[in-house]
Amino acid sequence: PSEYGGVVVVQAAAHSAVNVDTFEFKDESFIAAGRLTPQRARILAMVALASGVGARDLQTLFESAA
């Protein structure tokens, strides 16, 4: 995924029963949150970025968390 001025975009569904997959995105700037709710996806992204995980590795992290 690309970074736009330090901003990482994670798309999550409003309900955890819905799965947001990577194949739905044609633009590499979005990260799919899988089955995580928006609140959980935000927390995971904040903790990962604060821990030094690069934006390019976030998608792999989200895939393993869901």
C-alpha cells in the first residue's frame, strides 16, 4: 500500500460478519481490514504503526489478525 503524506487508509465493514478482502481493491493505497470492525482495525493500525510496522506490511498483519 502507498502512503499519502503519512496517512494509511484501512477499509473495514461496519459489522464483523462482513469480510473486506484485498481482491475488492484495485488501488493499492487501501488496506483491507478483513472481518475486523472499524474500531478494532483502527486500534490494530495504531499499535502496529507505533511499533514500527511499515505501511507495506500492514496488509499482511491484517490478514493474519482476521
